[in-house]
Amino acid sequence: MFDKTGTITRGEPNVTDVIPLGTALENEVLMLAAAVESGSEHPLGAAIVRAARHRGISLPKATGINGIAGHGIEGSIDSRKIWLGNRRLFARQGISTEAAEEHLIGLEADGKTAMLVGVDDRLLGVIAVADTIKPEAAEAVAALQASGIKVVLLSGDNHRTAEAVARQVGIERVIAEVLPDDKAAMIRQLQSEGQVVAMVGDGVNDAPALATADIGIAIGSGSDVAKETGGIILLKNDVRDVVTAIKLSRATMVKIKQNLFWAFIYNSIGIPIAAFGLLNPIIAAAAMALSSLSVIANSALLKRARIGLIQEAKS
């Protein structure tokens, strides 16, 4: 299972559209959204703040800022309540999003993340953010599928946005609009069906899923929480290393089985011969040392396999 933002995409989103509704102004929509996101570490929030600063917009101080997992963020500016998030957030506040629906559908179909901006009980506008898909993502997905591994995109984004990204990289199954805690629940459900699940992610929101999965793979450029939770950390921001890690683990298992097999055969023959005094003690000791050396030598071949896999991934 792949997370979308920062894993399939670069995790460097930029604001592409600011759409005011009614009498609202474009810079007003961007200013209010950036004000409540000014202290956020989320990539989408950082993109909004960056866009406002690029336009030279002065940001008022927002207070009472509160992130609502899977919904968005809220804050206050001069006694006005500011809302920034998805449809679920606005439905929760009883604010109609019908005026923005046509814009939302079009933006989401293009693979953009569309966020609604509201003030008090009024919808003010829409801000769309787009991230660039990693050029190696499609190659990694194809290699995993060729190895017989089912690939799933797991995202908190809406279905249209997630499916648009999935189509570009060749992922057929998409599970979208999933809250952070629900990602872990989804993995547990697959595990209960007998599936062995590997989760690849980079963000704070991925930590529960990384901890729940049979194999948690954290992207090295991701958050500290994700890296601490993942069982495997990819030092580079290259998802092809997921393929390399899986192939290397399979090669390791082959070597382990080879070593156990030959050690069993070797000892099955050597121990009875030594026990009946048919071997000189010095020769028997040398034979045991040779047995250990053969295991080490066979295992050392994994280094060549690793180099070959890395070169194959880069070519």
C-alpha cells in the first residue's frame, strides 16, 4: 500500500488555482487560508502560505488554530471564524458547498487537491493545490506488479483526485477519503483476510498505518515519526528502492535456506563420521571451520546481488 503525498508524489505541492465565490476577492481568499496555515507543517498548508507570500500578501494573526484530522483546519481572525478544508468539514459546520461543487469536480478530475475556504457560516472560495508525481513512481509500481505484488493507493484525498494520480502511475485499486486512524483499520482488515501488507509512507498521518502493517517502509525524507515507526527506512526519496528492498529480502531468504540445507547435509555426514572416530580431530575441527566459512562466503554473495539490484533499478 502506498500513501500518495510525499510517496507517489514529490511532497512539494504548489497552489494552482484560487477561486473566489460571490463577492469575495481572490487575494482575500488566499490571505485568510494562509493566515490559519501560517504555523502548519503540513505540505499543503506550507504551499498556501508560500503562495500568499509570493503575492506579497500581509497575513493577519490567527488565533485558536485547531487541526481537525481528515477534515481541515479552523482558526479565528478578529472574532471571525475561518474554515479551511474539505466537504466533510463544511458539512460538519452546516455550510453549503453547492456553489463550489462544479469547481471542485473539475479540479479533482485533474488530480488536484481542492480546499474550501469559509468565514463564519459563509463559503468564500476554493484553493487548489497540485503536487508533481515522482518520475520513477510508475516504474516502481510496474516492477512490483510484475513480481506478483498487488499495489494499492491509500489516500486521505477524495476519490477523484486519488484516482487521477493512480491512473498516471498504473495503480488499479484506490482507497480514498481515509482518515489517519482508518488507514490502520484498513490494513488490519486486509490482514484478517490473510493478506501480508506492506505500507509505504512518509508523513505523521502514516505512522499508525506503518506500525500496523506487517512491513512498514518509511521514506527517508519524511517525518521523524514515520521514520521511527517504519521497520525499513529508505534513505533516498526514491520509491524504486521499495522494489530493491523486496527483491533483496527474497534473495536473503534464498541464501538462508541454502545455508540451512547445506549445513544440514554437511553435518549429517560429518558428525557420524567424527563420532565413530573415523576422522582425525584436527581434520574434524578444520572441517567444522570450513563449514562456517562456506556459509559466510555464500552469504557474502548478497552484496553482489544488492549492487546488481540497485543498478537494475537505476537503469
